[in-house]
Amino acid sequence: MSDFAGGTPDRYAAVTQEITSIPLRFPAPRGWWILFGFALTLLLTFFVAAGVLFRYGVGVWGNNIPVNWGLAISNYIWFLGIGHAGTLISAMLLLLGAHWRNALNRFAEAMTLFAVICAGLYPILHLGRPWLFYWMAPYPNTMTVWPQFKSPLAWDFFAVLTYLTVSVLFWFIGIVPDLAATRDRARTRGQQVFYGLLALGWRGSARHWTRWQQAYRLTAAIAVPLVVSVHSEISLLFAAGPIPGWASTVFPPYFVLGAAFSGFAVVAMIAVVLRHALGLQDLVRERHLDLLGIFLLATGLMTTYGYWAEVFDVLYSGEPQELGTLQDRISGAYAWSYWGAVIANFLPLQLLWFRSIRVSPIPLFLIALSVTIGMWMERYMLLVTSLYRDWLVSSWGEYHASFWEWALFAGMIGVFLAPFLLFVRFLPVVSAFEIKETLAQEERQQEADEREASRA
Amino acid sequence: MGEHSDTSGVLRARLSAHTGRAFWRSLDELAGTEEFAAALREEMPAATRLAGAFNRRSLLQAMAASLALAGLTGGAAQADETALPYVEQPDGEVEGVARWYATAVTLGGYAAPVLAKTYAGRPVKLEGNPDHPATGGATDPFLQAALLDLYDPERSGAPRRLGRPVAWDAFDAALAAQANALDQTQGEGLRLLTGTITSPTLVRQIAALLGRWPRARWHVFEPLEEERHGATVQIFGRPLDIHLRLDRAEAVVSLDADILGPGPWQTSHGRRWSERRRGFQNGDGASRLLVAEAAPSLTGLMAQDRLIVAEARMGALLHAIAARLGVDGATPAPLSEQESQWVKRALTALREHAGRSLLTLGATHPAALQGLALLVNERLGAFGTTLSFTDPVAARPPDGQLSLDRLVEDMAASQVSTLVLLGVDPAYAAPADLDFRAALEKVPFRLHAGLHFDETAALCHWHVPLAHDLESWSDARAPDGTASLIQPLIRPFRSVRSAHSLLANLTGSFGRADRDLVKETWRAQWGTAFETRWRGALLRGFIEQSAPAAVLPPVTTREVSPLAQVPPPEGSAEALCVAFRADPTIWDGRFANNAWLQETPKPFSKMTWGNVIAVSPQIAARQGLSNGDEVTLSLGGRSITGAAWVMPGQQADTIALTFGYGQSRGISEGLGYNAFALRTRAQPWRGNGAALAKTGARRTLSTTQAHQAMDGFDFVRTVAAADAAVSGRTREPAPGEPRAPSFYPARRWDSPSWGMAIDLDTCIGCNACVVACVSENNVPMVGQELVAQGREMHWLRVDHYYEGDPAAPKVHVQPVPCMHCEQAPCEMGCPVNAAVHSSDGLNLQVYNRCIGTRTCSSFCPYKVRRFNWFDFTSNDPPELQAARNPDVTVRSRGVMEKCTYCVQRISEARITAKKEGRPIRDGEVVTACQQACPTRAISFGDITDAASQVSRQKASPRNYSLLEEANTWPRTTYLARIDGGSAEGGGSG
């Protein structure tokens, strides 16, 4: 770590020490092992549920005609939505120069990464013939068939794959300097080799930093439009079909904002937990919770607008089929998902108007949890309430997720949690050098202010 | 092994029992069967020890013994007299090219003429015989599904003694001994029980049997048949069959007669009624149908004027009509306001079209009323015009048409020493108050012959597996009397005997070929030029001019018995009436093992794999019942338990039951309730004073359509009769011509470009098209649980909708195949190019490209796409695999499938046309559903050709697209129903 001009090296060293000591000497091993054991159990559930699925076919789920898509696709959208916050916080705020992000970006990115992996697995698992999923990729083949480019699914495939690639790159580029710091502080040979390999020979030279800055900002610039494109694309998975309830033009922004909303909620939850468990109160400060709360509130209100716009579209169009779907949402067999979404997403959210609530970890955590559940219900509602009663009365039918769908969902949470816990345990969860950068800037600002004051 | 020489023949017989294409793969597979173990027990008690304990060593020992004894070389069955070794390709046989044979299958004893498609000697599809004078190619679901019965893996395949498989030699010996004993007594104590018989050969053989043993007697038991000749005996003094000439009838009044409903008459009635209806559509005369009935039927569905009335009121209605027409002796009983209004309208219709109208009363009503109905028809001038009479088509045994009760009396009195049951299952289907089982125990020699080892077979000493119609030589008459020759399409692959052989065996004649037996019958009738006529009849599938001539004897008496007083229906729960009906898909239970029919949704309830206790909306409201509530229905001290179904349009105090379920064998085991358990001799068709009680439990209903209210939409459109004729009211846009704006450019369509039109005005909702589609396209059956989950695989479904008041709704049916949209949302959704459009306008699904994203189905507004949720096909037993159409791919797990407009038939026609260097002719491509339709409601063809039949249909002002607002430009369009049955719009009430 190079020294910052005019700084107090002790403070910087303390930041690095605090962050890099977590992987080297983990502060809460017992709690971690309990959580990790739980996550591994879920992961095992995933493998069993996926095994059953591959052995017998999608029939083990509750899907049918007309509800061809069920939990798998609604969870796909939900996970991918969660995956949005990481990139949004890291990339967009990086480019906008909002330095407070530096306390949150690392674990938010990791969350994005694992959420996108979960999201990406779902559409493959839900295929009738999952072993042929690569047919969606445009690759030269003996069948001389390209993907069908009019299909939103083909674009989904590209979008998710791109998003996953960029997320991995962005996250890894960002973590390299901290890996080097960890390597330098590692005591055992194993740790030195492990972190040494991951640090890619980072020495912190000025040239390294220049290249790093270029790569990091460039990747960020690539990632930002993806935030918008991925979830817009997913909304087309619905909006491209002539199914009542999916035809509103508000869908793309509505989906993106909903995604950011759910993503911020999960980031807030993780921030509260990590802050407490790893004793990071001085890095993830009240101010961060406050800002997360504000973002949550803002995206939440924008999502509310989406709800209204959707209802407005239906009422304005006056199409009987659309009106029917609206009625099904409000009072049909799945009204619980509609009202669940409305209530869980917006009622507790209103508490965030108060700063005192925003900065207190437990209320913030609970509100974020409510939003996470609410957004899950919203995805489920959008999918199922449109499909279960579409055009012809004769083909209406209900959908009930089967045991194996729920098992796969639980397992998928394991797929998310297990690698995330490994990340928490073995990698620097907060970006040390970026916090120091913020610190240095603050100090420079402070000195400048003092100079101003003394001159006056 | 010399000491085992006597048993070696038996084992050889066991091995040779499987003839034709070997459906067991190896001897060890055969040796592993239970039947083998049973045979071993029977014939080689010493070896039982070996086979009983199935460890590896003993199994190998048993197998070794069986191999040695069977002597792999000497086991061939006696060759069929015409069998040819397949060393060189027979003339005319080309691998992969279908051969068609004209033959017939039977329903309730009556012939249903078919053309059967065979590949390499195995039948794969049955179609109607278009040349047949009665049906003109019409089919029904039973005919379509008969193919699966042939291949039924659970069909009986070996003779059994006391339930255990034995060799034919043992059976033959026992039969010969029995025949000797009968010779001593002139057949005293011998009774033959059959179903309805129309086969001239069988009649001849039975006559021969009765000639040899004059004291023997022949009885008939046909569960769903009625004594049909009481009225003609009364009126004309002799038994006559009454034939409805619906093609001539401009006004039909039906009193509880389901003339368009399931049964042997459906095909000819449907065809003739639709001819009249089309005449009316084209401005030629009227086609009015007025129906009075208690429970919804397909006839009531097509009626322009349906009176919902208790079955017990039919007599009063008939007497009222008769009295107003001036039939002497008719006693007008007081009618309710609604009833008298309907009678007034019925009278108007009958009188307006006098000479071209007819009145028909359900065959289940008493002969006295039937007689009065005949007199009404005489008064209407229907005799010889809309009604014709012939001598009875079915054979009449000396004891009357139905005489099971007399037989059971004798059995109970121990006067029966030998009972031969031919293709009947009275232990299951006999009336409940006739204790058939107990009486059967008293018969010392009981022989059952049937397709299945059924409940009666289990109670008999001997069971003989009967050959299916498609694997035997025989003959039978269609309901109009035209005789068909039945020729085998496949050598039996089970060890079975035909009824003809069995009767020949009984009279001591062994080894005579069935064909010779049938030939003998016709040789005696034809005399000269026999071979020419025989060949001609085989080629045609029926014998020309073989129907009995229409007769019109003078009316001998016009005496009318007075109307039995029926109390007007009360509203109390104690006054519930039960109406028994044939099941629309498994009939009297004989098709219970046919998965195609089990999974065919029943009209109205759309139930599969089971029957329901259909209650009226009023009863449901009174007792708080909803669909799926388990209820116990008691009638006359007996009760059944089943699932309730609230049936809109059912008479307030009526509960409708269907027969055929509650069986204890095969795939039908545990499904539904057995309505025969409530049936009595005195009240075989209806019962009064039933009580209904809710048990509190719920049953899962495997229906294919959960919602039936049309909800104000116009899925099925109706036009007034006056509007139907106005041309140019709406016009189907030309192919490719844009309708509403679309983001996608319109395509140009070259000839041919396929399209379909379905006339909802003539569709009677019979399901023949559904089963035909299953058979043609290898559609897998998924079973009760998966249907309940909404995973049925039918490519073509028949939607039912109710419109209006649930107590008296208008009912609509609408067959829904793929719409083959020009702007298909499914094609847009598929990421891998599996849903594509062909140049000739078909929306196609490329199975081996499909990865199963199901986007196409999610995007489909019609939800006509079906998904293979599991692997439905690869575990099919070999017999079922043999039933598949080799022209259609069998789909694997995880792929989407759908209606293709029978693309295989289009390809075949295209190839033929190309070879002959000409365009495909109109009518050359006939889809399976189109062919099957008894009312010719479906037209198909090239829509770029303005002269094609389908284009002419689509040019009708009644033509419309389903879900036009979805802007998918469907190629399948519908012709709206016409409200009314005459140009004045009369008949609608």
C-alpha cells in the first residue's frame, strides 16, 4: 500500500489490518461453522432436487398447461433482481464518484455474483432437455441452425451470460489489491500461496495502479448498461407474449427498478449482519445504513409507480382479458401473492422516511427482509396470475409448486449461501484500499477546510 | 426326457401360444412369467419346487427343463392356411407403404365398418368406410379406439382352468367330453349366453348347435340394450326395427331419445342429421330439433329447443302431443306451463313439416308409449319417409331379446348343467337384484369366453380368450342391416380363438378355419358366382344390398293403453330420480381397459378416468354440494359412493349415473362407482326415491376443463338463422392479407397453403376426432393423476361452454386443434428455432430441435401445445409400441408437441402428386379428425384455391377466427352456430 500524502499512516494500517485479519484470523468461527453447515445442507438439498429433476423430468414439478412456468422462472427473475444491486452500487456509484460505496461494494459484488449464478442455473434446470441448453448459444454447428434471434429467451441467455462474465471480472479486478495486502500479512505458507496466486503478482507499483484504474473503470462502464439491459430483457420474456397481464409498456423500467429494489434490500440485510458479526461498525457506518435506507425507499417508491402504471394501463385499455387478469390478481386464487407483494413491499417501507429507523440495524434488517419476500411474491404473482387464466376459459388451470420445486428453491439458497460464506471467510469482505482512498480524500478535504478556516 | 413326452407338448403349446410377431424376447423372459409358473405347477408338479423358489439356481433348472421339453424346433403353431414365408417380398407389399383393408369392428354386436391401415402386417389406424350405405365413413370414439383393444397388453392370452393357464389340448379334451355328455341328453341343461348377435355366421352356428341339441337354449344379455320390438309387435303384429331417416326429417321431436349420443346408431344418425342440417344451411328446407330430456345429452346440446323435464313426464308429453294430433285413445294429462308451451312449439314444428317430421321416444320407455309414438308418427306421415321399418337386424333368440333373468332362474333352480358365456360379463353387469353370482355357483360346467379375464371369467371353470375383431374372420351387420365381412388384419399374437371356432369346437368340430365357416354362410346365400362376390365384399368391406328390405306392414291395432298416472315432480329431497346412462367413453364397461377411451374427456363434465354422480344445480344448492364432494347415493336399499358433479341443465330432481366403472381389474381398477350395483330388473333405466348424502370427503376430479362458463366472451359465436344466409357480412381475409396491424410483415403464400374450417353448427361433440387424433399421431396417455394436474396430451380437445342460467343453459362445444396462426406467437418465443412455419402455412414443431423452454406454450393464446413432462413413451410394452403409426415420430421426454394438421398425410399426398406430376387435388389430404367426424363438421384443404371445399366454407358469412383480438391470424377458423332450425328462425324457444 503506498502512503497517501499528508495522511496518518497508522489509521490506514489499521483499516488494512482490520479487513485483512478477517480471513487470516476469522473472528466468529463458531457462528460461521453453524451457518456454513446449514448452507451445506441446503446445497446437498440442491443436488438431490436437481438429481431427481434430471432423472425423471420437469414433471416432478407442479407445472402444467397453462402454467408452463412456475417457481423456477419466478425465482430466476428474483435472484437476478437481487443480483442487480451489487453492480449498481459498485459500478454506477464508482463512476458517479459516490465514495461512500466503498464500504459496501465488495460484498455487494460477491452477492451479485452468487445470485447471478443461482439465477443462471434456474432456466437451465427448468428446460425439458437441460442437457441441450447450449443450443441457445450462437455457435457454429453441424445442424447449421442459429438461435432464433426474435426470441426474448435467446437474448436472455446472452444477457445473463454477459452479466455473469462482467460481474466476475469486475469483482475480481476490484479485489486484487486487497488480496495482495492479505498475502503480505499471511503468516502460514498455505495462506501465502493461496492469496499469492489470487493476487496475480500485484506489487502496488504506480504502473499497476494506472492499469488497474483503467481496467476497473472500463469494466464498470461496461457493467452499468448491463444493469439496465438484463432485467429489461427479462421483462420481454413476459412482454413479448400476447398474454393478458404482460402487455404493459412499463415492464422494462418496472423490472429494472424492482430488481434494484430487491437488490438493495438484500445488500442492506447482508450489511447489517456482516457489520455485526465481523465487528465492522467503524467501516460500515451509520451513514451507510442511512444511505441504503434512502436508496431502498427511492427504488421502492419507483416500483410502486410501476404497480400503478400497470393498473392504469389495464383500466385505460379496457380490454376485457386484461381486466380479467387484473381482477384475478386482486381477488383470484393467487390474490395472496398480489396483496402479499403490495403489503410487504410498501407498508414497512414507509418507516424509512425516518432517519432514526434507517440507521438502526434491526428495523432496517426487518424492512429489507420484508421487501425481499415482497419482491419474491411480486415475481410469482406476475408470472402465475397471468398464465393460470389466459385467453380461453377452457384452458384455465391452477398451479401448485410441488415438493421438489420447494426443495430446489431451498437448495438454491444453499447455492447462494455456501460460496458467499466461503467468500466471507476467506476473502477481504470490504475493500480496504478504497476505504483508505476515501479516508485520504476526507483528510485532504479536512486539511483544505482547516487551511481555509485559518486563512479567514 | 422320454418320460416327459406328454408334458412337452404342453410346454410347446405354451411357447407356441405367442404366435406372429414374437412379443417376448427370449425363452427366459417367457419362463419368468407367472403364467409359466402356473403352467409348470399344472403340468409338472415336480418342477414346481424348482420354479416356486425363485433363486437363480432353481430358475435356471426350470428354464433348462422348459427348453429341453419345448424343443425349440417343434413348437411352431399350426400355420395359417394362407401364410407365406417372407423369403421374397410378396406382390404389392412394399416396406413402409401402408396397405388398407376393409373390415369391421363391433359395438354392442353391431358392425361399425372400417378401413384399416396396416404397415408390415400390423394395423395402426382405423377409419370409417366412406362407401358404406349407413355410415358413409362416419366414425365414433369406440371405433377409433378399437385398435388399442387389439393391442391391449392385459388382454387374455391363454385358456385357463380355474383361473390358471392351461394348454389348448386340455381344454379341447374337456370340451369334447362335455359334448359327449350333452349328446346323451340332447343338450339338456346346456345354455348359451351371448350379447346381441348380428353375425349371420354366428346365427347359423347357433342354429346348428340348437339343431344338434334341441333341448339346449340360447339367451342374450346386452346390458345397455332394451327390448326394442314391443311397440312394433303391438302395432304391426311382428317385430320390426325402426330406422330414423334423419336426412329427410326437417323437424325432429325427441322425447328422451339420445339419437346423436353414443351407441351403435351414432355414426349413421350423425351423418344423416348433418346432411339435413347442411341442406338447411344452404337454404334447402329446415332442420329443427326439439328435445325433452332430464339429463344433458349430445342430442339436447344440438337442439334448438330443449325442455328440461323429468324422465317420468315423457309419457304425459307424448300423450299431449298425440292427443293434439288427434290420435285416438291418447289421454292428455295436465301439463305445467313450461311443458305445454314446449308441446305447442313441438306440435307446430311437427305439423309445419308434416311428412318430413318425426317424433322419437327413448328406447328405455315402456312399449305402450313406444306404440303411441309410432301412431303419432303414422299421423305425421312419417312411415316410409322419415321412418322406415325392416325385419330385426339382430338375431332374436327364441326366449326374447333379453332373457338373462330367465336364465338366472333356471340356474338358481339347478336346471343348468353347462353354461357357455360368449363375450359377456354378467357377474359385473347383471342387475343388482338378480343374484347372478350365486346362481352361477350352481352350474357344474361354466365356460367363459371373452377378450379379458373378467369378473365372470374368474367365477368360471374355463376361460377361453376370444380373438379381437381385427384378428378374426367373421361377419356382422351394421344397424341398418348391411352385412360386413370381418377379415383379420394381423395373425393373432396371443393364443386366442374366435367365437366361431369355439362354437364349432363345442359341436365337436375342430380345426376348421374360421374363414371357411364364414364362407359357408355366404355360399349358402349366394349360390352362384360365390368367389367373385366374396372377393368383392372383402374389397368393399360390406355386402351390397344385404340390408333387409324396408317393409311397411299395415297397422293391426291402434289401441292405446291409457297413460299411467305419474305424480308431478316434487321439490323434496326424498323425491330424487336416478337416470342411468351408457358411459360416453367406456360404454357399459367393455372399454374399461382402453386407455384412449379412459382419457377421452366425457362430454359435459370433461371427466377422464372415472364417472361422476351428476346432480342438478338445484340438488347441489339444497345439499350444499360442489364438484368433487364425495356422496353416497342410495336407491332401493343399495348404495354407491362417488364424486358429485353439478351438471348445469339437468332436471331439478334428477341424478344421472353412467355405467361402466367400479371394475376390479385392469387399468380401470378403483376408478369411479359401479352403477350396475343400483340397477334392478324392474327399473333398469331409472329409479325413484333415491337419497343422496354427503360423506364429507373430497375426491380429486381429473377433468380437462375446470371452467366452463363462457363469461361473456364470444369463443363460440351464434348467428340468427336469418343472418346466416346473408353473404358478405364478414369476409375471411385472403391468406397473408393483413387484418389488424402487426409488427411483422405479412407473408406471401403460394399454393398449396393449408387451412381448416370447423362448422360449430354441425359439431355434436362426440369425441371421435379426439380419439382419431390420438391414434393417428401416437399421442401418449398420461393417466388420471397427470390429467388432474393439467398435463393431458391431446392435440385436439373439445371445449364445452355454458351460456346463461345454470338451471337451463345453452351449451356449446368447440373442437380446438392448433390454429396454425400466420402470426404465431409461439414461433416468436422459441429461442432454438423449434417452432417454425412451413412454406405451405403449417406451424410446425421440430421435436429434435426442442429443448423444452415451454415459451411457445406460455405465449400460445389457445394453449393447444402439449408438453412431455415425463418420458411417456419409452416404457410402453411392445404391444402398445406396435399400435403406433410409423409415419409419426414418437416424442421423447422434455419436448413440446402439438397438432400438425396431420403433416404426414400432407407429405404423402404431396409425394403422390409429385410422382404423378400434378398438383394436390382438393380433398386429397384428409386429416384424421376430419375423416373421423360423423357429421363432416371439419373441412381441410388449400385456402389459396378459392374453389376448394375449405375456401368455400371459409367464405361463409358465419366464418370467424377464435380470439380474433389476439391478432394471430389463425388458419383454423370456425363457422358460427345457427340459432334456429328453419329459415324463419323457428324452433328457438
